[in-house]
Amino acid sequence: LLSLGAGMRRRRFITLLGGAAVTWPLTVRAQQKPVIGFLRSTSESDSLSLVTAFRQGLKETGYIDGENVAIEFRWANNQAARLPSLAAELVARTVAVIVGNSEAAVAARSATTTAPIVFATGADPIKLGLVSSLSRPGGNVTGVVFFSDVLGAKRLDLMRQLLAKPTAIGMLFHAGLSSTETERRDVGAAAQAIGQQLIVRDVSSGRDIDAAFAEFVQRRAGALLVGAGSFLFSNRVQIVALAARHALPALYTQRETVVAGGLMSYGPSNIEAYRQVGIYTARILKGEKPSDLPVIQSTKFEFAINLKTAKTLGLEFHPQLLATADELFD
């Protein structure tokens, strides 16, 4: 009986060992799936279209989220002070690549000089300290730049083409960013050259935005320009609603704001930029180094008009201006 019991135990052990041999390699393979850290200064709800575009870029290059790659998301929810700790979490997680917008990429660059970082930014990545040059990034960082902050003069010109008579124009900037200063100089110089009065307000919270609109109304601004950057983009619903409440024609930097009911937008395609970021991320996963991948300069710009909003405001676009639009929403 003792011999029989020992034999049964031995067969049971072999059976268990065989089962482990089947499952263990699967577990190892699951653990070896590369992980991408996706870090943004905004909220998740503000970034759904960008995440979709990023996944599309990955897919075009052979990677599908949940199958042969995993994405870990971190959102600062417009609290910039949280970015360093969120970046540190991803570095500690030993992710294969970190993807981020301007502020997120800067935080990641401070957290690691070895983990690859791919950015999408409308500011100058050299001035941000992310790369040493566009053609030869050097180090562990590369990405896509769309230079949204240097289009301010063009946006001012588009707004003036719409206005029937001279009027002061309000301008919203996100305070504290180097790209903000570039845009401020660009718009300011263009306005001074043609004698256009600007009412400039820096904002960094929803309460600041409310106060800025109160000042625009009090000082009889007849139109509004909304500056570039992720903060103003993520607060687009509030800004669009205030512009509608005060019947202010407004021009934004991104088409998503026009989709949300804004009057006009002129700027680069963020969706295209994030698709390209997905492609670059995939190339790094396949073994290429950020230092060998030149920064992509996005050249796709979009002019969008919301005809329904124009009708609500009692505005009529000149046929020539309508003809230049890439998209019309009604």
C-alpha cells in the first residue's frame, strides 16, 4: 500500500509538472509583450481621438494593442505638477517606449536618459530641450512637431477677413509655456503692423477662462482668437460654450473644437501627428534608436468652418473664404 501510494504521488507530481511545462512558456511570452507608456498632461476624455490615431499608426506597422503590444496610460488631468511622478511610474515599470505631448515628454526626459521617448508637440522641441536638432535628435528622444505656435499671424488674418468692421479682438493664451511666448510675439507683431487692437489674457484654470470672457465682454471685444496648446484644447467645451453665450466669433487651432461647435479653426492635424507617433513608436519597438530617427515636421494643416455656428451668430462668409476651407460642418 505504501508503494502504491508513493507511485500515485509520483505520477501526480509528473502530471502537475507536465501541466506547468505547458503553461509556463505562455506566461513568459505574455510577460515579454512590450509595454508602451502613454503619458499626457490632459484627461483621457479629451484625448480619445488622439489615442485612436496612435493605435492606427501602431497597427499600420504591425502592432495591435492587446495582442502583441500593451499600452499603459497615465493622465495628469491638466495638473502639470503630477507629470514628474507619473513619468517616474512609467520608468519604474520599465516600459519599452514612452509617448507624450510637450509637457509630458519634458517630464519623461527629466525622468530618464535611456528609455526611448516619442513626443507630439506644437512647440519647438529644441527650445524645450527635448532634442539637439531636428535632423539629428541625439539621445533617447524623437517625435513629431507641427509648429502650431507660429501660425498666429495667419489666424489673425483669417479672423479679420470675416469681420465686417474693425473691432478689438480678444486672445486667450495658456500661461507659463515657452510656446506661448512664441505665439504671443507672432500675433502681437502682426497686430501692431496693421493697427489691430488685441486684448490678451493668460489663463491656467477654468476660473481664469470665465474671468477672461468677462473682461472681453466688458471691453467690447468683437471676436476671439484661442491660442495653441493642450490646456486650451482640453477646455474647448467650456470655451466654445462661453463664446456662444456672448456671441463672440472665435477661431481655434484644432478642428476638434469646430466639431464641438466652435466657429473656425486653422492649424495642424493632431490626429495625423499621433498616427505618425504610432509609426515611430513601432519602429523603435522593432529595434531602431530615437537618435537615428529625425524629428518629423508635420505639414498637414486644416481650415475648418462650422456653418451652423456661423448662422447662429448671423455671420456670412465670403465665398472666396469658404472655398479655401478644408472642411465645412453644418
